[in-house]
Amino acid sequence: MTLVPAVEAAKLKVQGLTPHKLRHTAASLAIAVGADVKVIQLMLGHADASMTLNVYGHLWPDRLDEVADVLDIRRTAALEDEDRAA
């Protein structure tokens, strides 16, 4: 089944729907629910992860604060473990 009959059968009312737009939407939705770059690379059939990041990298959230917070929590816990062991 080609795209036009499939869109009509699904009763979608989307102007200008193309396979490329569906592909980009699928990648965007997967990233939004937490898929990492390797999952998206495999899903889209990209030769390597750098291609995926070049196209979709802007869709991954900035997680620097989250990573810093977790590192601080773990550092604090490790120091507390050392204090208890001493």
C-alpha cells in the first residue's frame, strides 16, 4: 500500500504528509520518550550515530544540570560511606 491510500484508509486529515515527515515524527517521538542515539540510529537505519546526531541532536534535552545533580549526590554518598568506615 502506498502512502496516499494508507493515509486515506486511516482517515488522517493532514496536508502535505510525506514519508520523510512521518520518519522525522517517529524519531522525534522516540527521543521525547527517552530513546538514546543508538536506538534512533538503528530505527532509522543510519550508518553511524554521528549522522543521527547531526540530524536530530537538537531534539535531545539539555541534561547537564541533571547529570551534575546525580554526580553530587553520589559524591556525597561516597564521602559519607568513607566517614562511616573510618
